[in-house]
Amino acid sequence: MATAASGRRDGLTSREVEVLELLAEGLTHRQIARRLGITDKTARNHMANVYEKLEIHGRAQAVLYAIREGLVELSQGPAA
């Protein structure tokens, strides 16, 4: 069983943070699952846990949280 990432006040596990980072980068649950070598259902379960722990209700709120916490950076748009 996963344990909470040390020092994280939000209670997210390291795997949940990893899934959240990938979600914030624009990957779908299926893409996240393939990238991490887990099933789509497991990826969805991780996201459900993230939503519950952060008391949020959707992808947009998750992305905003990831940006605010510095898990991902905003880009200036597509490279020329």
C-alpha cells in the first residue's frame, strides 16, 4: 500500500502526485496509464483519490492546483 509523500501537507502519495502532474500536462487517463505501466482503472482510481483528498471536483481544478503548487509550469504556447 502506498504511503503519503513525506512533507506533503495535502496528503497525496508520490504516485498520486505523479498522476496529477501528468494530468496537468494534458494526458488522458489512458495515456497516464500507459506512461506509468498501470491499468486505466488504476489511473482513474488515483485521480479519484486526488479529487477526494484535495476536495476538488474536476480536471480543471486539479490542473489549477498543480500549477499553484509548482508541480507543472505554464508554457508560452507551442514552440515555433
